[in-house]
Amino acid sequence: MTKTIVVAACKGGSGKTTLCAALAAHASSTGQRVNIVDADPQQSLGLWYERRGWPENPRCYSAADEHDLRGAITKACAGADWVVVDLPGSLMRTDIAIRHADLILIPVRASMLDLEAVNPICEVADEAGVPRVFVVNAADKDWKLLGSAMDALAELGTVLPETIRYHEGHPAAMAIGQTAAELKSPSSRIARAEITALWAAVSKRVTRKARV
Ligand SMILES: Nc1ncnc2c1ncn2[C@@H]1O[C@H](COP(=O)(O)OP(=O)(O)O)[C@@H](O)[C@H]1O
Ligand SMILES: [Mg+2]
């Protein structure tokens, strides 16, 4: 049965597209059949997929409008172990995507401006009865802000301990249709370990909560 992860946050720049690509590429490298859906009119994930060379796995379905999004999700679910949906940095199209969601992954940066923006997506997820988890993205382990951000998020829901560090490999890799974990540079080792750990944590939760 296909399991669907929707990556959402009412904030541009939190890392939704980067984490979608990274998680999908990692999961496909482990032998899983993965489809990704680009539900953002900016089409950043679709453009990354073009730069990647239109591979079969993970394969990307881009949705130009809401009608397309329903069709894209339906097509993406056919024959896939996993579908990962990338939403825009607002509630636009969220209602359509979360109807199919088994889990909502909410990337958040460790800053007040980002923390202040998480409530709307939490409310929509809770109204729909879809489990949601936060992942802190682009923060260094020694940031004082990291601890307080994780504490503040913990008041609002589950925060995965698998934080993703700030690493220039993420933007560098996205520019060439890859992910930081796939780069050959020595520093990509950390990104690889982090994304592997994040996928393990996220996929375990979806399996537990999967609908029948
Ligand atoms: N962990 C990270 N380390 C460094 N840069 C990151 C990280 N995650 C995302 N970025 C960069 O931050 C910017 C916004 O990320 P993006 O994935 O486009 O966010 P969103 O899809 O939520 O708008 C991009 O330039 C991306 O390369
Ligand atoms: Mg994006």
C-alpha cells in the first residue's frame, strides 16, 4: 500500500523542497519505489527533477493547478511504495494534499519568525486528523537558539530529534539535480547520515500510523 508524506509549512524557505528531494532520493536508493509531487506553483521540485534528468525513481509529477494536483497525486500513488508531496509556503492546496496524507512533515527553522508561522498548518492537520511531526532544518548543533526552538515546538507537537544541519551541500546539490547526500565531497557525509536518520524516523512513523 502506498504511504504518503506531505511536506508542509506556512513559510517559504523552511526547507520543504530540499527535504522532499533528499528524502525521496534517499528512499529510492534503498530500493523503495518513490514518487514525488510538486504542488507548488513555483515548481522548484519539478525543475530539480528536470536537472536530475527525469529519472524513473524517484519520479516527479508536477501540478500546475488544483485540478492537476488531484490527478498528480492519483497518478503518483499508482504502484509506488511512497509518495512525497511538496507544498507551497502557504495553506494553498494543502486541503487537497492532506486528504491523501498519512503523515505531515513540517520543516521549521530555529527562529522566532519561523516558529510563529507553524500554527495554521498544525490546525489544518489536526482538523483533518492527520499525524504531524516537526523537523528542525538548517540549524547548527551548537546554536543556542536550537534548544529553545525545539522546546517551543515541543509545546505544539512531536519534534523529531533528527535535526538537519545547515550545510552548503544542500543548495549546491539542488542546483545540479542531486541531493547533498549524493555529493562526493567529504562534508556530504554528515548530510548523508542526517537524511538517512530522518528517513528512518519518518518512515517508521508512517508505517505505524498508516490507514487501512
Ligand atoms: N539544511 C540546509 N542547509 C543549507 N541550506 C538549506 C538547507 N535546507 C534548505 N536550504 C536552502 O534554503 C533555501 C530554501 O529551501 P527550500 O527547500 O527551497 O525551502 P521551501 O521549499 O520551504 O521554500 C534554499 O536555497 C535551500 O537550498
Ligand atoms: Mg519549496
